[in-house]
Amino acid sequence: MKTIIEPFRIKVVEPIRMTTRPEREQILREAGFNLFLIRAEDVLIDLLTDSGTGAMSSLQWAGMMRGDESYAGAKSWYVLQDKIRELTGFKHILPTHQGRASERILFELVGGPGKVVPNNSHFDTTRANIEHTGAKAVDLVIDEGKQPTLRHPFKGNMDLNKLETLIREVGVEHIPLVMVTVTNNSGGGQPVSLENLRAVRRICTKHKLPFFLDACRFAENAWFIKQREPGQQDRGVREIVHEMFDLADGATISAKKDGIVNIGGLLLLRDAELVRRADELLILTEGFITYGGLAGRDLEAMAQGFEEVVHEDYLQYRIRSTAYLGEKLLAAGVQIVEPPGGHAIYIDAKHFCPHIPPARFPGQALVVGLYRQAGIRSVEIGSVMFGQGGTVPSMELVRLAIPRRVYTQSHVDYVVEAIIELFGQRDQLRPLEIAAEPPSLRHFTARFREL
Ligand SMILES: *Cc1c(COP(=O)(O)O)cnc(C)c1O
């Protein structure tokens, strides 16, 4: 059997609505050609992000009803704590409302002026939380990870020589911890090998530095390790996940990704003194240590989501369905970041629209074209997002992020058809200029004009 089917059947459905082309013209104009500014109900297929957009299972919804809403010591908290202890081996677990809350607590404690935090690639909220404390965030992904068409099994790996050099140059006393993001979201959702994680651990041990994971997509990363890393094929995903966490002294997690919930996060720690101080901040800004800014029902849904995400039939379907989209586009001549990552496909917009220079936003032109053509929402990761103030990013990408368990193969086939059709008429995609922009983070609210 060749077809890998969705390992679930559908019990609840949510209608989606196709708009007419004149309606979409109107919607685009009113939103200043920025798809962050349109109503979600005007989108047919929403590939803006895989964060918090997954579909919960019947057991997760059942857990929502079981949720214990006691302020302190709720039963739901112990259900979640037991599940995370079993998966990761960590004893100290702090619940937070989402990943960036874990980051804020961690870096308020260990960051500060003069500090430097290395990572393979910092996610934007991680970088922002580090820099907010006055510390510096440094990306040290391997060179292969920066070349879009180069195939490498673990393009998310940390460059070990660059890490050693950085430690020597800035000095251990200025590095509060070393972080590795699995999978590497900002680098195209590319995985990190177990060998690389072990090597980072050895370097950290040698220099007595704590090693932290940004573990938002730990299960997707473990699946890639099982598929691609020599000697890992016969191990279970749970065993690989456990080893990944065993190597670390702590982890920040957004449960909106591999927790398959709509809201939630975790901070995992080993150091008792750090736990004590983090508990204080948690109570100050999130909530008591047994709920951390979440409802009891959220804790139940998280516990069940973290169980389901390590099921191997789920992971096989998840990673295969992302690759399916990527392979169809490649076969039609659409250049993407290769190989396909875990949670998204990234189209090379420079290749898609060679007639539009970076200053006229080829990625945004493609995002607008795809919505106009087919009601599909994607997101630009290029000059709009990173080019404010004159920097020219090395890549102009459009990300198609895949929500977990939400769309079926026919939805994906529709997306493929729309992109291929658009590719045939790509000379009609229109360059854009900025009509209005805020002083920073312009991709969320900037308005454009078509030229
Ligand atoms: C989403 C994400 C975060 C932040 O999590 P939020 O829940 O959005 O606050 C941090 N790191 C990575 C790699 C992410 O993908």
C-alpha cells in the first residue's frame, strides 16, 4: 500500500466558505494587501501558521469536560505533570500560557546586558525576549542550513566549531546557556540530529554551561531522527524523545505546536535554585504554579495532546503530508526550500517571480496572488518581515504552514493546483510598495499599494 491515510476519522466539521473573486479584490484592497488584516472567515484554506491551529481529538475534548478548575493542586495539573514527566524525565515542570511566557521567565532570570545566548536559529519571540533583557542572541546553524536548494538530512544542526569559537571569544562567564531549537523553525522547520544534540551536550559539559532546548516541535524532530539517522530506525519515538530531553538541563515549549492544543506552554528545569526563582516569577505574572495562566481544562487537553503527538502513525501522516505538498510543487518546477521541513513548505519567491525585485516585495506579491486566485492564506518571510530599515534578507520566502489534523489530502491537492496555476501566470503577479508602516514589526500591520 502506497497511500498514507489520515489516521483519524472526522466527528465534528467546521464549514469553510469560498468567496468570489470580486469579493476577494475588495477584501484585499480594504486590508491594504496585508493578509494579517483580513477576517479569517474570508479565508478558504488558512496556512498562515501551524501554531494553535490544530484540531483536538475526541479524547482531548473529553478532557476539557474533566478539567478541574481548582485554584491550587487541581487534578488536571497532576495529569499533565505525570504525562510530561513520563515523556521527558524532567521533574520540575512549570505551566505557562504559551511558549513566549516560558521564554520571558527564563531570560529574565539568566539574561541581561553583556550576556550572549547561542542557538542554531532563534525563533523571533525567543530573540525578542533575550534582547529585551539587554542580552545578545546569536544564530550558529550549519552553513548547509542557509542554502535553500541544498539537500542535507539535518539542516537544523548547530555548527559545533562556531559554537566553540563563540565560547572562546566571549568567555563562558558571559554565556548563561546554550540553546538548540528542534525543529529549527526559523531555518525552514529543519531537524537536528541526535548526534548533533549529543555533541552540543559534550561541549556544554566541558565548559560547565547549561544546555536548553526550544522544544516546540520535539516529536516532529524525533520522527526525522528515526527516519534519517543511522542506527535510530529500530528505536521507538518515545525513546528518542526521552534521550533528547535527557541531554538537556531545561526546555521551553509552546504547546500550540506539538502539544496539539490551541493555547498552552511549558518551562522544564532541573536546577533547584532556578526552579525556585522561576516559580516566583510564574506566580507574579502567569498564575499559581499548578495552573500558570491556563484553565484546568487546558491542562487536560495538553496532557492528552502530548500523548497523541508521539504516536507513530500520527507522525508518519504528519511529516508525509507536508512532504507530499513539497514534492508536488517541486515536480511542477516550483522552487521550495529543500528538503521539505516538518511543519511547513517554503516557496522561493525570487524564483517564482523573477520580474519583481526584492524592493518590490516578490514574496508579498505571491501571498496576495495566492489569496486572489484561490482564497488561500500564506505568509511572507522576506523583505517585508526582515527588510525594515534597509536590510536585504538573503531569501525571499513564502511559508505554507500546515495546521495539525485540520486539512485532508484533497485540501492539499487544491492548494497544489492553485499554486501551479498561478506559477503558469506568474508574470501577472504585481509588484507592491509600502503605503504605510509602523516603526517596527511591520509585517503585521503595514499597508501596501499594487504597482
Ligand atoms: C511558536 C514558537 C515559539 C513561541 O511560542 P508561542 O506559543 O507562540 O509563544 C518559540 N519557539 C519556536 C521555535 C516556536 O515555533
